[in-house]
Amino acid sequence: MLDQKQMELHVTILGWLHIIGSAFFLVLGLIGFVFLAGIGILSYDPEAARILPFIGLMGMILFTALGVPGIVAGIGLLRRKTWGRILALIVGFFSLVNVPIGTALGIYTFFVLLQQEATAHFTAPPED
């Protein structure tokens, strides 16, 4: 369906989409932590000042756990690593529930990486 030039372009785009989309999760986690910690401190309530930063930290850890695999998958795709393709398919599968952008990314991931040309792209040496 796609020739090698098109496959290379799609894999590059897909790699960057995974990196950017997952970096967004990391930024959201950091913003959530700062927001909740700030509310806790500004409330002048000792209990809120203790609990809200903890909740923000747990959220940041969750968003980091959701974001890091996508960044690693994107880097693997850009470097034409077979493990990057497999990880991107796994991340793409889990992205399907993140409507609407994650769903589109998951479908695009499957469209690009499940073609026969993708297998050849990740097993052939890169062209200089």
C-alpha cells in the first residue's frame, strides 16, 4: 500500500506524534502537581497543605507512567528499532480509549505499523 519513501515519512511523523503527545502528559502532570500544591499552601489550612501536594504528586506519577512509554516508543520509531515498533503498537492500543486525539493516534499507529512495508522498514538498514 505504501512505498518505502512514504513509509519512512509516516514512521517519522508517527514517532514525533508519540513524543509530542506523551510530552503533553508529562506537562499536565507537572501543572497538576503545582496547581494542587499551590492551592494547599495558599489555603492556610495545615491539613490541605499536607494532603493536596501528596495528591498532586500521585497524579504526576500517574501521568509520568502514562507519558514515558510513548516518548520511548517515539524515539524507537525515529531510530528504526524493532522494539520501538512493538512498543508503539502497545501504546497505540492503549491510546484508543483517549477520545478523540488518542483514538486518532491509535488508529494511525495501526494503519502505519501493521502494513507489510513496515516490517521491511524496520528490518532493512537505513538509507543514507
